[in-house]
Amino acid sequence: MTTEATRQPKKILIVSAHPEPRSLNSTMTSFAVEQLRAAGHEVRVSDLYAMKWKAAVDADDFPDHTADQPLDVLAAHEQATLAGRLTPDVASEQEKVRWSDAVILQFPMWWFSMPAILKGWIDRVFTNGFAHGPAVPPPYSEGALGGRRALVSVTIGARESSFSDRGIHGRLADVLFPVQHGLLWFTGMAPLEPFAMYGTVGLTEEQFTAAKHEYRRRLDGLFTDEPVPFRSLADDYNRDMRLRPGLEAPGTIGLDIHVRSRA
């Protein structure tokens, strides 16, 4: 339901990952910026390739780390985060996430996942002490980044039928589960159903126009569409982080058991 609050201008961060500025992904990023700003929202873009984003986590990320000590990344991330000693590039991206009311990830599907540069953005930005950890709210519920919407926008060369329930690649919801559930919902964001452009190799002008029309609709619903109803850690799982018996609908199998019924 649209309310006065949902009509208020929002702040949106788009993280875009494609090396070619004339690519379909770059075009979709520009399209989203145009549509969202036309609707009155504030938009910031992290174009990772244009930024020459450093993808790998290493000792250079931790100014206080000494070479004579083993690098414990989880502990070092927490220490640097809480001490305000992260590198400037990481601190800047964390500030953008804090600023945002919604985050859009725009990327091509490469080998059934995201480009390495985007995975590296996640690895370096979603640090212990910022996006998760003992000092922040528990995961898979309100989470450290709770209150934010999230939308995955992905381009896929294969046809849509190949990512269906009987498709050779598996369902798109299953392929993207580590992103939707293991990243976005884990940190408390409310992920919407992904937006996917299929068959992008040889995309016709008519298909592109139809895709933009659908993406415009999804952007319009960024703050009103119902998010994926993933289950809450506090409400639905036992101390071993296993789903309590009997919560899933009869016949539900696989990753679907972690999604509440939409009925």
C-alpha cells in the first residue's frame, strides 16, 4: 500500500559492475539513475570499474597490521572498523551504504555469479563490525543494515527457460540465494525479487524496450513492493540454526523452506 511515507524522496545507492561503459549494464545503471531522480530521489553510483576498485582483501586493507603476525581477516576487520582505521576507499563505500535507504546491485551474471570486482566490493565493504558481528543486531532478522531495501538487477545471456524449475541451470532464485539471502537478508536488508534481463546476447530493440518498461515498473515499486519473505532467525530457527520442524508447507523442499508462505 502506498502511504505518504513511501512517497517521500529516498536515497539510493547503485553499485554497478561492468568494465565497458557502453555495455548493457552501464545503460541500465544510467536508466535507473534517470528514472529514480525523475521521481525525486537522491541517487549515488559506485561504478566499480571506473573507480578501479581494489577487489582483493589483503594486508594492505589494515594499516595497523604488522607483518610478524598472522592476518586474521575477521578480527582485523572488526578491529579496524570499530577503531575507525579502515582504508579511505572502504570507509567511503560504507558511508554510502549508511546514507542509503536502498541499494541496487547491477551486474552481469558471469559463471552463475557476480563479477569478481563486485564480490570484492562486498568482501571489503561489508566488514565485521559494520554489516555483521557481535556488536550489531543479529543476522537474518533486523540485522546491522536493517531498514534498507535491496534490489538485484542482473543481465543474463541465457534464455529464461534455462533458469526455470526444470531448466538446466536451476531456478534463478536458487542461483542468487547466496546474494539475496546470504548477503542482503543476512545483514538485515529487505531484498525484493530480482530483476533479470534474459537472452541479452542478440537482444532486439523491441526486447530492450520491453525490458526497460518492466525495469521502470520495478524501480517505481522499490519502496512499495513486498520483499522476499525470508524467515527470521529469532522466530523460525533453533539454536543450531536449523529450521524448526513443521514450519514449511507440505511438500516444500530445498531452499524454499527458508521462505515464508506468501498466502
